[in-house]
Amino acid sequence: MFDLVSNNVKQVFSCVIDYNNANHTKYIREVRVKCLQSIADLKHVCKKLGLKFNDYYSKEVMKVDIILEDKILNCQRLYLVKWQDYDSEYNTWEPSDNLIDCEDLIYFYNAMKEPPTELSEEMIFYFIKDLLTRKPHDLLTLTKLCALIFKVDEDHINSLQLSFADLRKKATNVLNIPVVKLNKIRDELLNLMQFSEKRKLVLLSIKEWEIKINKNTSPYTKVENNIDLEGPPSNFNFVDNYISSYIDLTPRPVIYCSCVDCSKNQNYCCSHYWGGDFAYDKQQRIQLLAGYAIYECNEFCKCDKNCLNRVVQHGQKIRVAIFRTSNGCGWGLKTLELIQKSQFVLEYIGEVISSSHAERRGEVYDHLGRTYLFDLDFEKDCLYTVDSMLYGNASRFINHSCNPNLETYSVWSSQQHPNLPRIAFFAKKKIMPGEELTFDYKMVDSRGKNGIPIPENERILCKCNSKNCKTYLF
Ligand SMILES: C[S@@+](CC[C@H](N)C(=O)[O-])C[C@H]1O[C@@H](n2cnc3c(N)ncnc32)[C@H](O)[C@@H]1O
Ligand SMILES: [Zn+2]
Ligand SMILES: [Zn+2]
Ligand SMILES: [Zn+2]
């Protein structure tokens, strides 16, 4: 065991930590963290040092978030507890004596396991109180509750576009309804309570995933599901650059410029040596037509990072959210801020694989009815494909539209292999905050591989809803 003490008197952490080394020998060590750092920071320091953090200090103030399961062990009932503000990896089995001020919660947990024939006031009160106060907010269950008590459908409530505060106000009305009356909709209410319990777990896993994917990326990407019970995609890893296990992606620039100021020397800047046009206007918005290549400056150019001809290489600046779509397309991506026409939004990132390898993966993905493959086919012969199924960034969630708001461009800067461009999305038009981001997958072709027509029942219907929809995705 060892004591963990802050090196600043303003905030003293005095945590006792169990520390077993590889030989299971107990050690005492002191770890210092800066003033005002949180328990999470403390845990992080311990993790880095390979120490097991046993947080006796804060256990006194730890709050139960959810009871997940129960079991009897040695004649004693134990509850599997998810603690508030702690990841699920810190869940523990506890007897009820350890769960201070949790009588309501335990009562509700047991009542949900074996629902009574009549709903009690306590049950309804606990459900409403929990729904109105818990975080993350559950807009979906609140909407369903309002639809139930006001006897309207969910679409009607959604069309009112109420804020969380307004929905909350409406939902509190349920407390004014006599229990006898509520028991007339007992089954619907019980179903909703059960749905709400499942939503808690979904929302918590989504929050944990949101925190995880933002550890090494910026700007912060939000994740929202106000639609259903789908949790985060499994086995998906956020990366902020192309990765490959067998293709050499090391950049070896051979073309670079020696402009003193690239903005004033556009005709003789990098793009000139490639036989192309200067890509950006004064506001760093794309001025090339779709289909034309972007050649940005690189580390061998004389200019510095503020050069006008460096945009995609500085990475994504627009804040976006991965969200559950309501049109059956699964996850989608939306912008959280206004995007001007021709502004750079983000890159398509993933695992670079050979195109023959991609064909084989494609067959598997076709069976799943999903595709995450982006061919790097600027040059006629397509040697490589970017696969974002397992590794990628937020662009992996961008859906197709036959009337999209994003345009794709191939970009070369440091990596100058003709078959290894970066893929960048620029706004085709002004995009308002909250709007879904889409691009044209350009996959519609009733002829499959080798020109053999794809059977009608294997084609994927497009759900983009645009006037010029081509009906099929592929
Ligand atoms: C790159 S992923 C986009 C993210 C995906 N929606 C998800 O939940 O992971 C492409 C897949 O999304 C679905 N999709 C995208 N756009 C669609 C559309 N317009 N209509 C129907 N399905 C679409 C298809 O399953 C497609 O194979
Ligand atoms: Zn240059
Ligand atoms: Zn430059
Ligand atoms: Zn369409």
C-alpha cells in the first residue's frame, strides 16, 4: 500500500493505493499530482506507472449510478454496481449495506425484476425523478413518456422540437395524475420503465465511447443516440492518419516550392510543378472544380505553416457529432457549427490496403450490407483502397446522399505517391449547424463485378430522401 499525496497544499489528495508488483509483493510509494487534478488524472498517473488504483479516499463519496445485476453469495445478496463518473471497468459487487442512501434504487431494481400487478406511487416517483435528473439526458424516453401521457404519437412530440427543459416540464405532469389512472396504462408504463433501464446502459456506453475516442483527437467529437437502443460500434478504433500494416506510407517529398510567400506566387508554387492549379482562395476555401487535384506545400517548401497552401494537412477544425439517424441509415455524422461553401471539413482516414485485398474484404462487407471502402482511384489504375471498418476517424460515419453537401478531393502534400492521395471533404454549399454531412458514394451501378448484373434482391436501397435519389446505393 502507498500514500498518494498532492504536492500542492490547496488540494490534498490522500489516497491509499494497493500496489502489487509482478511478484505480488506489496510496496509503498508516493505519487505526486498537480494541484486541482481530478481522481481521473490520478488514475491516469497510476495507470502509467503500472499501479492498481484502489481509491479508498473517494469511495466515501462515490455514488451508485446503476444496479446492473444481483446474485446470492454465501447467503448474502450482492449487487453489481456501476459507480457514477467511473467507467464500467470499475464496477463492483456490493452488499446492500455498502449502498448508502440507495433504498429507492434497490426497491426500483427489485420491482423491475418482478413487476407488481399494481404500480406504486414510489415506483412512478422513482422512475420520473431518475429520468428527469440522470445524466446523460434521455430525450428518447422522455419523448415516449410525453407521447404516452398526452396520448399523441412520438412524431408529434418530435415535431414540437422541445428543448430538454420543456420536455422535462411536460413529463413532470405525470406526477399529477392519480396512481389509479396511471394503472390503466400500467403495461405501457412498465414497458417504458424497462426501456428506460436499457437506455441508461446504452447512453452510458456511448458516453464512455465518446470519452475514449476523444483521448487522442481534436476537436472534440460528440456522440448522440436519441433514436434507439444501439450502442457504440464494436471493434472500431479512432485514428487520425492513414495506417497500414504492409504498405510503406513514409512520405518522401521530391516536389516542393521555394516561394517566399506562396499566396503571391501562386503560378509558381507547388501545384505548378505538378501541372495543376493553386487550390485555395484568400480564405483558404477550395477554388478548384470537383475532380481536380490539390497539391499542398510540404516540409521541404520554403514557406511556413501559415502558408495559404496548407489546409488539409492542418487537420479538421469543424466540430462534428456522430449521431443515430432517424431514416434507418444507422449512424451518421452532422456538423455542430456553420460551414461555409468550399470550406475544408475533414479527411477520410482508415487502413490503406491493396485493392485486391479490398475486393476480398468487400465481399464480406457486402454480406453485412455495409461498406467502408474508399478506392484511391484518382489515377486510372486503383492500387490502394482505404478501409475504415476497423480503423478510421469520424468520416467513417458519413452516409451517402444523391444530393450531398460534401465534395471529395484528392490531396497530395508530403506523401507524393500518385496512388496514395489523401481524401478530403469540402463543403459543396453552406451547411447549417445540426445538418447531416453527406457525400456521393458514386456506387450506383446495377452491374456488379465482371459486368454481371446484381440481382434485385441484393441491391441496397438508398434512403437519402433527396428529390434526385437514384433509388439504389449499389
Ligand atoms: C460508411 S458507412 C456510413 C455509416 C453507417 N451508417 C454506420 O452506421 O456505420 C456506409 C453504410 O451506411 C449505410 N448507408 C449510408 N448511406 C446510406 C443511404 N443513403 N441509404 C441507405 N443506407 C446508407 C449503408 O449500410 C452503407 O453501406
Ligand atoms: Zn510549396
Ligand atoms: Zn507554401
Ligand atoms: Zn439517394
